[in-house]
Amino acid sequence: MSKVIFLATGILLSVSFAAAASPEPVKAPTDGWKLVKKDDTLELYEREVPGSDVIAFRGEGLLEAPIARVASVLLDDPHATEWVDSLEESKVLRKISPLEFIEYNHIGTPFIMKDRDFVTDVKIEIDPKAKQVSLRYKSVDDPSGPQTSYVRGDLIDSLFLMKSLEDGKKTSLRAEIHCDPKGSVPKWIVNFFQRSWPADTFSGIRKQLQKPDRGAPPAAFADVISQLKF
């Protein structure tokens, strides 16, 4: 499952993840990113986006797993509900190419709110020279998207950027999200809850990596994962 998605504990979706070693984040221009917290496991950033009431969030940290296994967890839609909080369903709607697909995600919410769902275009980029692979998500209006009674959210931009380190034994991860759940939820509440997304995401991924029966290449992306031998 391409899990970037998404929102925040109690309102939409929260992905978890807690790394155990000192982070060696993938370096990138700050471009307005503000460091708001740093410890031995994670660096957390925020960025205001011109023209948007919702804040973008980023987490950077180190995972004790090869890049192919990390990517396998992120692309494993059938088991995404095990580590993405409030996720009811995640599935690939159609493949556009080996490195691009349309994904659907349904997020459960408290009974006083309508559930949210997302139809996203996911692009995979592999850079063997830099030992990197990225998954970038953006909401799209695609004919394969199901008609539902849920509120269709807008994943404006989201990214998982992985870099292989230490002879392929560890992976540096940068996780970013800029998401508007739409509906009548005040944006200050959205920002409050989504602020926990990077830390929750790192915690969830790490827990999934600790399961011996998880992290195998999902069948739909076995050819892609086989290229990540760096």
C-alpha cells in the first residue's frame, strides 16, 4: 500500500513509526521547512503553504531495515490496515505503468463525522546511482474511483523518500504530507491532529517491519521491489 496518506488520529488517518537509531535523514533544501522537534530517533518539520489553510508536515529518521523491505511495507495495500490508524480499506484501482498506479483509501472517522476517502495517483521513482526510491502521492479525479457517500478528501501532495545506507542494511526515510480532509472540519483542528502524522507514521512502519511475516514484496509490485538491490 502506498501509504502516505493521511490524516490524523481522531480525524482521519494516522500512520505510525518510531525509529530506534540516530536519524540520518535524506538531505533536501529547506524551502520554508521549520524544524519543530528533534530527538535521537526523529526530526519533525512544518511548513506553511501559500494559498492553503492546512500546514504541510515532514518527518525524517532512520529505519533498521533494507530499502526493499521498507518499500514493500509501504506498497503492501492488503496489510495496510494493520499499521495505518483508522484505515478501513486500501487497494490499487488500476496500474497505469509498472511505476504508476491509482490507489483508493477509505478512512473511518468518529460516528459524528462522515468517513473520508481518497483517490490518488502514485508515482514510483527509482534512482540506483543515488540508492534512492520515492513514492509520491497526489489526489486525482479518476474514472476508476468508486462513487461513495463519504467525503472525498484532497491529498494535495505527499512523499516517501527512501535512501539505502550502510551497505544496504539501513534506510533513511523522509515522509511528507500536505492533506485537506475537506468537509466542515475547521482547518485549525485539522492542523492540530495532523501534526502527529510524521511521528505516528514512523511508529507504525517500524512495528510492521518487526513482524517476521511482513515486508515481503507484494505480488503487484514484485518487479519493482526486485530492482532495489542497493
